[in-house]
Amino acid sequence: MPGPDKPGDTPPDLPPDYAEAYRRGFQRAYEQGAGEEQAEQTTRLDSLDSAVKPVPPSQPPVRPAHRQPDEEQDPRRNFLAPAVLVGLTLLLLLSAYGLGRVFSSGVSSSDVASSEPDVLASSDDGTYDDPKPKKSDAPKQKKAYGGRVDSAAIGGASASCQSASSVDAAGNAVTYEPAQIYDGDTSTAWRCDGNGVGERITIELPEETAIGEVGLVPGYAKTDPRSGVDRYAENNRITKVRWLFSDGSSVTQRLDGSADMRDLQTVRIPKVVTDQVVIEILSSTRGPRNTVAISDVRIGAFSG
């Protein structure tokens, strides 16, 4: 059945009862189709217009007067603070290095040189001081003599102080000359008032002698025959001396200053050739009587 060409036409074989309803439906369909076609054409025209419409040049963004916290920061500003911090750190390190060089050079030229120990070797309980150490060489230890020694001959002795003569419990006179330190009798002694610190006894040898041992009895090793009083415990006892020799060298010896240790205390030393031996008292321990004494001295000369 052929259809109508426009909204007013109706099919020729359509019953009259349905003709009016057909025309209304056809009219709505026609109008709707025409509207959609017009809308489609309008859309195509708008698209074409936008495609060929020139785009206006972009405008630079307007920077706000006050930057908000969540805005992106300038990358150069992000590196500015660390760069300044690194520069300051390097400056401080260079300054500290320069000051350290100045300080270390000052110390090495004064304090370190003056604090170098002068004790160059030790033997048993004594220490040996070299009179002429080489500045360019490190201190070298000198070995103590280990061979046989005999008592060296002593030509005389003198002292920086001496106690006045006295009497024992039996009324016998007692003297305290320096010569009594090498008479072979421990009941006689050189004695001096006070603790003896800084006092010296000088021992003369008949000739230059090679020695490897020195020693002494550091107190008055006598018991009074009448009263029984122990003079060793009664007097001060020496606890440290320095032995000095004519070549300028010296040895420091520590001694047992207890009241019941009255034996000869010796120390082996590196070989030294000397014609004089000086004993310098460095310290003592106190007894009831404030006097210091030496009962015997040994100078050990090389034997054979």
C-alpha cells in the first residue's frame, strides 16, 4: 500500500473511520522528523564554525598579589636556602681548619718539645738519664749491666748538711760524718736534721771507674746496745734518691722506706765511667725522730 507524500494525504484504501487518527499521527511524526533533522544540521554547522574559528592568543596568567601556601613554588627558590646553608658550612669548616693548623703549629713548637721525657732507659727499679740525647733521634733504652761487680774504692765523701754529735744510751759519743757511709759498719751513719729532701752527699772515687751498680741502706740501721732502741725505725727513712755521675748522666732509684727493711738496696744501671758519684735525696718517710740518715753505700765497679 503506497504511503502518503505529506501530512495531509491519507492512503487511498484507508477506511474513513481511521483517516483522521492517521493524519494526526503522521503529522506528529513528520514534525518530529523535521525537528531532529534541523537540530542535526545546526550541530554540524556549530562544529564547522568552531573548527575554523580562530583561537584568540593566550593571555599571560595574572599572578596574585599574595602567594597562597598551596601554590607551586619557584624551583630556583627551592634550591636557594640549601645552597646558602652549604656555603656557610664550607666557610666554617675552612675557618676551623685554619685555626687548627695555627694551634697545632704553636703546640708543636712549644709545649710538645718541652714535655719530652728525659728518662731514656730503665734498669730494675731505677731510671737512667742520658746527659746528651740526640734531638733528631727518639729516646733509646740502654740496657743495665748484668755482669759481675765488686765494691769500688772510695776516696772520700762530703755532704750538704750534718747533724751535731750526740751520745748513746750508755753515754758514748756518736758522730755523723759522711765518711761513715763507706766504713763497712751499718751501726754508724751519716745523719742530717729534717726530712733530707734536696740534700746531697758527694762521693769521690780515686780514679775514673766503670760502674754498673749503686745502692745504699736508706736509714740509721743501728740498735742501741744499752737501751735496745731501734734507731732505724726511730729516724726518717729515705724512699727515693737520684744518683748523678761526672759525665752528666743520672739514675733515679726508689727505695723501700718501711721500718723493718734495713738491708742494703741496690739497682743495676747501664755502664757509666765516672770519678764522682752524688746522691741527692728526693723523698723520705717520717719517723718519730725528724732526722734522716744513710748507714752504708755501695758503688759496684766492673770486675774482670
